[in-house]
Amino acid sequence: MASARRLVDITNQYPWEWGPADGEAFIAHLRSPNRERPITMSTRRAYETTLALRLAGGVP
């Protein structure tokens, strides 16, 4: 799962160590206007949903 790998790269933590603030910081980083290609709102929602399911144990 690419979004989980990216979050690991940004936080330098294992998935079981992530908290809500880590997810918010990750999405804020991806939406930053300083990025060459900030993510769109629909991509942000998809990442948030995927990460939420991952944290809840719904995605392997």
C-alpha cells in the first residue's frame, strides 16, 4: 500500500505507532502548495479512508 509506505517515510514510525496527528500531518504535507503537484481533494479522501481502514485493521 503506497500511502502507508509514504506515511512510514514521513513519520519514521511503524504503522502501529501512528496516531491521528501523524495522518493529519501526512495529508497536510501532500496538499502543500509548495509541492510540485499537490494532491486533489478526492485523492486526499481516498488516502484518509485507506489509512483509517488500515489503522482499524480492515486492510492487510
